[in-house]
Amino acid sequence: MLRKDVNDLLTQTDPGTAMGEMFRQYWIPALLAKELPEDDCPPVRVKLLGERLIAFCDSKGRYGLIDEFCAHRGVSLWFGRNEEAGLRCPYHGWKYDYTGQCIEVPSEPEESGFCQKIKLKGYPLIKVGDVLWTHMGDKDNRPPEPTWEFATVAPEQTYTSKRWQECNWLQAMEGGIDSSHVSWLHSGSLKSDPLFKGARGNQYNQADKKPVFEVVESDGGLFIGARRMAEEGHYYWRITPWVMPSFTMVPPRGDHPVHGHFWIPVDDENCWAWSFDYHPTRALTGEERQAMIDGYGVHNQYVPGTFRPKQNKDNDYLMDREAQKRGESYSGIWGIAMQDASLQESMGPIVDRTRENLVSTDNGIIMARHRLRKACVGLRDKGTLPPGRAPEHQQVRSAARVLPPDEPFKEAMKDDLRVRPGVKQTSV
Amino acid sequence: MGQDLRELFFDPNHPTMLGACARAATAAEARYRVPYPNSATRASRVFALDAGAAEAMYAITEEPWQGAHFLTLANSGPVDPETTGAADLPLAHPDGSAADLMAEIDGADVVVLLASSGENEGAAEVIAREAYHRRIMSAGLALAGGQSDRAVDRTVNSMRRFATVLVVARDNDFIPAMLTALRA
């Protein structure tokens, strides 16, 4: 259980909140690059950390992420004209550049310099990989640009998607570090999902439904090891890295691409579930990429033209009780991503953690909360910058391996758990 | 347009009913969750296996726990698990009075082993053995603050065979955080 005040501390991310300020210390994913595909393309509404923003790519290819509303009369700049190196409000023609600086107020004499006095809040927006990233904090404390492996391998080796999840970011993220649910909730998909099936490790997953856990702190967050029995007294280890505040990776299976997530608050009752797949040493095959587009693995299908999942709470996630009975899907929900999301959304927009009953196998979640709380309070009270910002903290991988019983994963898999360019993931 | 939206958002085979997810998962519905204590008090038994762990444990024993018992090894000599039965393990309460392992562990819901060194693997085995026989979960917490990797590995290894969950924590303040989360 978690006290209400701590639950509030960790789940509230609007401006001025402690956790909100902590998220503002990082580069976070804001949009898929394909949402702003070309210069002067239509602007896109973005809501992040409780702030309504508008993103656009100007005539010179510069990305802007600025306050959504015109400083004149409060009109949404989603209606704006993206032209001639700026976004112009269609109401009275006020125009803003990619930093949010007003550069034209047609009703005022140009010589007056009035427009120089108008500036919308603006954040940097940079492209790394398939993703446009923003840093919404103080520019004096801006961290180095993101170096996550999924975003820095060649484009043909990686695929990223995002979906709207209708609950607080923390309960979504906690699902990403909760290894023990895989043997239950996803048991049907391990046998059928094209991005999961066929790996030898799946047999260990399904044969041993009572994994033993080891949780080890890393400089950037945690390594959460789940140990299951393999042959001849050996252990099958699956290691999930978590990097603060909300990056997780799924331990790999066979030669399938490696999956992972970011969980980014939209507001306190919604988040973006970012999902990526990449292979460190080869291009994704056509079949793999198509499976991702089709919603397999950690991805999902969409309501056309939106980032809302096709299976959502308005249609009871297309629950299929017959598929549940047939054993095709343990929960009756199709697809790994929505199996998770459906349950996490069912908890309510912000789960009441004062009523939960954690057990010792939940120690990964307990430790993650503990580290988040400490970092959050340290930043608020002492100005200590939180872990996870440094490039070296981002150079992590998930891994799976069979080890003799007397070898601790932390030592035996030290190299497996860090990025090694040109070396494939360690997997079973 | 209206037609399109219906096709986009509503599946005619799954209309939104009063008990459907769309309504059930709202903040407004959260206030109708049945308010009652959904768990009984747990019996947690926390064992400090060495002097460093005992010091960290003593720092929190006065907090208002929900029935947790805190125990230390009464002397720091190594325990031979082959020759030490449950009744022979020298345990003490924080006030120094003697404690009996079997009495403590009977009816316990969870056993937590705290260690800051690997010096008492034997005691861990005796305690975990009793817990295992009673099908009680054992969690191991290795206190790694200020120690070398090698020393931490020794601590972790001393508990690995016995703990269903093993946590390596850099700071001792994880002890109360974990025990609070587990309703100890």
C-alpha cells in the first residue's frame, strides 16, 4: 500500500507539482516524427504534463512546441496557418515563430516593436529516431539529448508507436515492471503472437508460474530480474531495466526484436503509452514490421485516424469470452498491449493505492516508487537533479539468459545489460 | 459526419451499458467502491542477520507497525545449519528478551531477512527452512550502502537460496518503505 500523500506526490504532474517538475528534468517523447511529416504541414495539438501545446514544423524545417493558445484572444492555434516560417492565428493574423516568439501583429505599426513584447511559452522539439522529443524544464538544466538505443539505431532496425491510455501514468508504468503477470495475463499470446512466439524461453515462462525475483538498484533506476527453473537445475533469467522516470524494456525472446516503453503523462488521468521494437544488429523483416503495424506484440490497432486503441473502454475492449474459454486469450482481450491497458484502465483514472495489498513479489514496484519518491523530494527540497538524465544511464538493455544457480545475474549478465553497438541482444 | 463518428467510436455489438467499462472506470464511479477493510492484519517477521542489519532495523522498530515482529540474532557467531535446529537459534526481541523461532514463525504471513554482510548464511538457512516448511514467503533484503560490489555479492549469495524475492537496496530507508508497502 501507499499513503495517499505519497500517491498524490507520484501521480500529479501538472506544472508546479513535485512529480511534474521531475518529469520536466528529462527529454520526453512528445510526438511521432511522422505526425509532422514535412515543412509547413498542419500543426498538431499536444497535451503533455497537463499543458495544452501546439506542435508544428515551419517552412525552414524547424520544429516548434508552443502554448496552444494565441496571446491575443485565446484562440487555439490548431486553426493556425503554418506558413512563411511561422504559425499565424487566423483570427487577427498574429504570427509566432517556432520558439513561441510573436513576430507579427498586423494591427500594430511594425516600427512599434509591439510584437517583441509577446511571447508564448515554447519548448524545444528535436528529432531523434522516429520520435520528436521535448524538454519542458529550465533550459539551464537541460540534459544531453536522448541516447536510447531504440532511437539511435538505423531507421530500418526500429519501429515506434504510441497509444492513448486512459489512466494515470504510474499505474501504466508499474505494469511495465511487473514481470509476474506475464505468465498469466499474456500466457495465450506467448503461444500465438508473431513477435513473441517460438522462443525457447517461452517454455520456461509457461512451465514455471512462480518466478523468484531479484531487484537491484542501478545508477539510473533498477534492474528487475525474474528467475524461473530451466533444465538441470539452471535458472532462466529475464531482466527488465527501468530507467527513471518511466522507461522500461521487455526482456527479449529468441531473435525477435526487443520491445520497450515510455509512459508519459498527458494529464493526471491520461498518459501516452509509447511502444518501440528494435533489433540491435539487423533490419526488421517485412513480416515483423507489418506485424507491428497490425498491432501485434506491444503495439495495437487504432480507431482510424487517431491514436486511440480500436479496443477501448467504450466497446469493453471487444472482450471475447469464447476466446477466453478456448484458451487463446487468458483475459479474453486480444493483443498484449490491450491486455495490459484494459486492466490498468479498469483500476480507475488514478488507482487508490491505500487499498492495495502488495506482496513480496511486488518489490520491483515498491522499489520503483521508493526511488521516484526520493528523487522527487530531493529535487523539490534540495534541487538535486534526478537519475536517468545522463547518457550512460540510458545505455541499458533488457536480457534473458540461462545461468548456473550460483551465478548472480548482476555480475554474470553485466555486459548483456548494457548497450554494445554491433552486438545482438542476449536472449533465449 | 455523425454516422462516421458512430462507426469510429461505437461498435453496435458492444453498446455502452450502465455496467460497461466506459462508465465503470471513471473517477465518478470510483466513489462507489465498497468502503471496507479488504485485508486482515498481516503477521510479518523481520530478522536482522548481522550487526549492521540490526542497527538499521532498530532505527525503525518504534514506528507504528501493524503487528510486525522484529528479531535479531542474540550473538553474532556463525550458525551451522546442519547442527542448529529451530529451537536452538539464539534470537532476541529488540528489548533483549529471548525469542523462539518456531513460536515467531508459526502463523506468520511473510518472513523478511535483513543482511548487511554474508556472515550469517547459516542463520538465514535455519529461518528460511522453517518458513519453507510452513509455506511462508521469505523475502531477503541486502543492505548495500557503502559496500563494495564483492561484499554485496557475498550478502546476496548468503540469502539467494532461501528468498523468494531478493532486493539489493543502497539506502536503509528502503526498509520502512518496503515494510509499509507490505502492511507489516
